[in-house]
Amino acid sequence: MPKILIWDIETSPIVAAVWGLFNQNINFESILDDWYIICAAWKWHGEDEVETSSVLDCKTRFKKDHKDDYHVVRKLHQVLKQADVLIAHN
């Protein structure tokens, strides 16, 4: 049987300086603050336990830079590479 992982992430918004609200094409120079991964959640198909990782899990990194998502990305990478099939939501 394949190992099926069901997963999702939450990201921060991109903050940009724009002149309008409708039908905007925003160039890279207008980005004031880029997005980062806030948290991730996943479970293996057929199992009940849902696991999570958050920028808050690594207090030392969070205190230095609340946008440092290294811990979340590293943990999620460890989980994703174990899967044969990935199911994500939006």
C-alpha cells in the first residue's frame, strides 16, 4: 500500500505598496514584506492523529525573527519525503 499524506500550510500575506485595489499587477519592487510559512499540519491516510509544526515551536528562532520559517520547512520536508502520494488542500 502506498503511504498517503494529507497536508496543508498557512502562510503570511505578501505586503506591497500599491496604488489601487482592483486588477493590480504588482511588480517585485513593490513588495515590502514577502510571505513565509506560519505553520503546517498533516496526517497519514488511515490514521487519526494530526501533527503540526509552527514558527512558534522554535522559540529561539522566533525571538530573533518571527518570520524565520526554517523549523517548519525542515520538519515538513522530513515528513513529505516519506510519502508516496501527497494530498494538499487550499
